[in-house]
Amino acid sequence: MERTSVRIDAWVWAVRLAKTRSQATTACRAGHIRLNGERAKASATVVPGDRIEVRGGEWPRVVEVTRLLAKRVGAPVAATAYIDHSPKPPPREHVALAGKRDRGAGRPTKRERRQIDKLRGRS
């Protein structure tokens, strides 16, 4: 028997947009998951054709539901359950790595801390 609708928290977890179902539920409560542009409660139902926006992680994900899944499946199968409309992630900037201190060198001095902060872009 094919399902006609699935809870949004279960679907987000099943297609691996959230690590656990409780994380998906918490994200819904916090307003990080939107269904067709509206804040979604965890109990909201998803049908094929719906557009889901998931904030959190490194960049926002925007997906269109093509297939309903109630149980978690492998990544290759999960990827067939939606069409990804997410914006491309921003290019990684080349960040200068702060030099490593020698083992046993102790805490940095106030002057060294200021230099480290300046390197990291903090004032």
C-alpha cells in the first residue's frame, strides 16, 4: 500500500537531511524547516511536489519532494526521493592557518595573542 502523505519530520530524517528524527522535530519547532514557504510544524504532511527549505548546517538546502519515504533508507535511494534546488555553496576562502606553537612552549603572551587575533581577523 503506497502512502499518500508523510510527516515532514519523518521525511526529512528518512532522506538524510537530518541525522536523527528528533533533530528534525527540533528543527521544525525552531522554524528551521519551511514547507512551501511557510514555517512547518513537525506534524505537517508532505506530498510529492512540495518544496522544503532546511536551514542549518553549512548552507541552506532547498529540495522538491518527488517520492514519499517514511523509513530511513540508504543514501543512493534517498537521493532519488527529491530534486535538489539548493544554491551552490559559497567558495571556500583560502584562510591563512595560524602557526602551531611548539609543544611545551606554554601560554602565548599578551603580544602573541594580539598577533594571533589579528591573523584570524579579529580586532
